[in-house]
Amino acid sequence: MPLGPSAVGVVAFSTIKLLGYSAAGLYLNRKEGLSTPNPFAFGAARAVLGIAVGTAYGFGLSRLDITNTEFAFYPGLIPIRLLEWLLVLWLFYRETPAYHDRKFGYAVRGIGWSYLLDVPAIVAAFVIPGGFWIC
């Protein structure tokens, strides 16, 4: 995976992640019967955290002497994404009555959603000139 993304590739990747994570925030609000928090703020927080951590993780992994970095990269994201989802859920939903009972279920579904969003985000990042470390 290229480490020098083009600005357009970064924007395409980030936009897909932002919209997808905002949709997750909307889903959570509807599931819990809430009007707040703002789904876009939730999506922005999750996207920024994921891009920052994903970039650092990808850079760190590239420094290791691993022949097939891609094969190590994706499975290694599972615990990272779990922590990211738990953090963002805590930041936005910790006051929700059912939060403590449902947080791990939401986080596990969030991990799946993150991987699903990777497909269009990576395609967009590589169809548009450049590339980008995924989060």
C-alpha cells in the first residue's frame, strides 16, 4: 500500500468513511430511540480517530520485516478497531441507559462495518490517483 496519498485519494477515502460512520451514528440513535448525539459528529470522530490510528499502525507495520504486510495488516486491525469503537461509543453514548449492556455488540458490529466500508473507500482511493492507509 502506498504511503504517499494524493490529496484527492485522501478526500475520497475520508468522505466514504465519514458518511459510513455517520450512518452508523444514525443507526445507533434510531436503535436507542435518541435524537442526540449528532450522527455527523459521531461519524467525524470515528473517521478522524480511525484515519489517525490506521495511518500510525500502517506506518509502524511497514517498519517491521514482514514479507506480506497486507496479510498482517487486516487481521491486526481487529483489536485496534475494537478499541476505537469502544472509545467512540463511550464518548458519545455512555449516558445511554443500555450502553453498558450493548457496547460490545455495537463495537463488534462496528468492526464489521469498518471492514465493509474499506471496500468502497479503498477502491475510490486507488481509482482516484494515489493511495491511502486504511483505518
